[in-house]
Amino acid sequence: MEASSGRIISELAQKERALAAEIEAAQTEAKRTIEQAESEAKRILAEAETVARQLATNNAQRLTAEQERIRTAERDSAKASVEAEKARAEGRVGQAVDLILKAVLP
């Protein structure tokens, strides 16, 4: 009976060591998986930040271009208005000169 108990104890100890080795291997694998997931998350975050910076730069460039287009259009419109007003004023000056000359010279 003593030999049988010793053998059972030996088998249990061997199974315990095997289970301990399996647990250690599983923990090592879990740690490796977590490290890979963290690395992938960092990569994805860095990529997202790069894309966000690119989008912000593109939006800023589009806004700058749109502002310049609006300024140019407004400047051109203002020039056209000034030129039209100047032409009307010159026409009125000519009419005024004609009226003065007619009034002064019979």
C-alpha cells in the first residue's frame, strides 16, 4: 500500500508540474498576445494621428484657397463698381461743363 501511495503521490506531483508548465506557457502566450495588441494599438493610433494631421492641413489649405478666391472676387467686383461709378461721374462732369458753357455762352 505504501508503494501504491508513493506512486500516486509521484503521479500527482508529475501532473502538478505539467499543469504548472501549461499555466506558465499560457501566461507567456497571453503576455505576448497583449504586447502584440498594444503594439498594434499604438500603430493604429499613430496612423490615425497622421491622417488627422493630413486632413487638418488639407482643410486649412482649402480654406486658404477659398478665402483667396473670395477676396479676389470681391476685389474684382469692387474695381468694376469703382470704374462704373467713375465713368458715370465723368459723364456727369461732361454734362455739367456743357450746361455751364450753354448758360455762359449764348
